[in-house]
Amino acid sequence: MQKIVAPLLIAMIVVFTTHAQDVVIKAIDLKIDEVPGFVPFYKDKGRAALAVNSIQYPDQWAAVQTAFEGPTGVYDLTLATLTEFDGEPSYKIRVQGRLVADYQHLYTGVDFQEDRATWKGVALEQGDILRVEANNASNGLVPEGDGFAYARGRWVQLEFRRTE
């Protein structure tokens, strides 16, 4: 009996590891090109994030695009962002221009804590253009100069867990 069980367990492990087709896109690794109608993100290297320059572009939306390089399929999509106590930015994710995810931070009172939001059943084809959009936002709670500080819409990565 042991001779049969061990090969079955090994076969099960191989099946689960070879079919894992998760894809992770790190924001800091993306090339920042101009996206018409949006301001550019900047690289916050210390936090390995992309962010919106709130001093240069207050109350603006930034965007970055990349091609999806994973296999065609259906995925659960997770956006990892960073909270900021001076604002609650919003995020949108589009596939081929179609809105598939829309999210806004809630007030946390905590700076730079990872926050994750997941959307299930996102159909993707290899080569689809993904666009991540984020805004900077002030909640009017943190005085700065003659106004208030802004959260910079920082995000760190997109994760795609294949479900089909």
C-alpha cells in the first residue's frame, strides 16, 4: 500500500505546481510611458511603488499601461496598494479599455500599510493591455503649508491567480 500512496502524492504535487499559472506585476518594474489624458506616475523606490506627484499634479489621475504576459484564462485579480493617513485615493484597472476594477481606500489613520482588494473572474487574453489608474487625494486632515497634505495613490503590485 505504501508503494502506491507515495507515487500518488508525488503526482498530485506535480500537478498542482505545474498548473500554477499565477502572474505578478510589480509596479516599480513597469516602464512609465505617457498615457493620453493622464499625468505620469513616478517611482517611489523606497516603497517599491508607483505614486502620483501631488505637488506637481494635485487632484489628478495618473495611469500606466502594460501588456498581460500570462496565459489566456480567467483570473482573480488582486491590487496591492499602500494606505496613507492624509487621503483616500481611488484606483481603477482596465483591460483593453474596459473597467474591471474600481476601488477607494477607506480612512485608516495608518501610513504605508499594505491594503489589498480582489476582484474575481476577470477574463484575460495573453497580450491584453492592462491599465492601472490612481489619483492623489486629500482628506483635509493633515495641514501642510497653506493647505492640506495629499495621499499619492501609491500601489505596489497586481496579482493574477488563475481560476480557469
